[in-house]
Amino acid sequence: MPETSGSTGRTPETHVIDFRAAEQLLAARDPRGAVKLLDQVIAAHPENTAARLLRARAFFAAAQLRPAELEFTVVLEREPDNAFAHFALARTYERQGRPDQARRHFRLAAALDPKPEFVKAARFDS
């Protein structure tokens, strides 16, 4: 009998399939569908930072900014050197009208990974 997680009767392989399907849904601009799949994955694997980052991106795409902020924060607690998570959290703060917090995370993202997009957003000259 295959190993299942929790009472859902889903296998670890099913969670991988759900994660990949959520990536596809997000790419197809269905962030709410992605969140639904990722909720199940994260319920079974709360330590999975990749799933949390994908769910944060889906929340952001669905304009659910507070849940996005919370998920990006969890990712950064686990991976403080994740430049993309800093950048995405900064964009979330920016959309919430919180420019000081946004600037801090834009600058952290650029310091961690000097991608042109990150450096431009950091506005080091101002």
C-alpha cells in the first residue's frame, strides 16, 4: 500500500504533480487555481519552501496582498538570502502603499543578486 500523508489519502508523488500543475496554472494566469492546489501540498509538507514561494507568487498574482506578504515572509525566515523573495516582498509592499518597507527589500534583493531589474528597483541613487 502506498504511503499517504495526512487524512487526504494523497501520496508524496501526488503532491509533486499538484506542485507542477500549480506552476502551470500560475503561468496560465489562474492564480486562484494554483493556490487551491498548493494549499493541499503545504498542508502535507509545511516545510516545503518552494511550494510556499509559489503560493506567495500566486497570492500576489491574485492581488491577495496580505497572504502574499505572509508567505514571502515565511520564505525569507527560512532563506534570508533569497533575492527573488526579497524582490517579490518589496513589490507586495509597493502595491500596499508601503514604500519604506519596499525600498528596504528592493535594496536587499539587489545586494544579494545584482540583476538589472533588482538594481533598478533598488534606486540606490535616491
